[in-house]
Amino acid sequence: MKVAYVFATDMSATYKLGKMILPQLEQGIHGARVVGMMFFDDNLYVLRRGDPIGERLAKIAKEQNILLMVCDRCAIERDLGEGDFTQCGLGQVRAKGLVEGVVAGCFPQLYEALSGNPPDQVITL
């Protein structure tokens, strides 16, 4: 089974991803193939360059071909994106200061990015 995760609630990236999902991915025991992760609100902070969770996740994402995407509006609001609010949802905002491989976007970009490898389930945490 292929899954995509949406990190939408407070601390879901630091706790559920950092303490449960990521260690399982690193050990090869997660049980599902992860094809993508979308980060909203303050969950973006784990993806800052130098963050231990983000650096580990970037390595796994590269090895396992996992899409890492941050909400473009959330990124701009946190100075982790280059662009302005008029570009949100258009695929024009660029991630900045984040670990390797992270892209910024909104739902249209998420759907497009996952269209070639769609998940069977989307899990919102």
C-alpha cells in the first residue's frame, strides 16, 4: 500500500513523524510505502536546514523517492519561502532555508506531483 502524509496539526511533524514514522522508515519496518509528505503551519520548522529530523528525513526521502512539500503560504509567512502571497497556489513560490529536496506548493502542485505515483491512502496527522 502507498500512503501520503499531511502534517496539519500542532507538533505532528516533531512527534508523530520524528518519533514514530521516521524511525520506522529508517529501519525499513514502516509497513507502507510513503510517496509524499505535505507540511502545514509550524510543522515546516522541522524541515529547516540543520534540523536533525529534517536532515534525516531528507536522506530517507532521497533514497525512497518521497515527495517533501511545504505549503507555499505557510512558507512565506515563516520566511521559509521566496515569493509573495499572490503567487500562492500557482507553483511560483520557492522553498528557502530548508533541507535538500523540499519544494513549496499548494494543492494543485501536490496533486500534480503525486499524479505519477498516487497514494492509495492519504493520512492527515
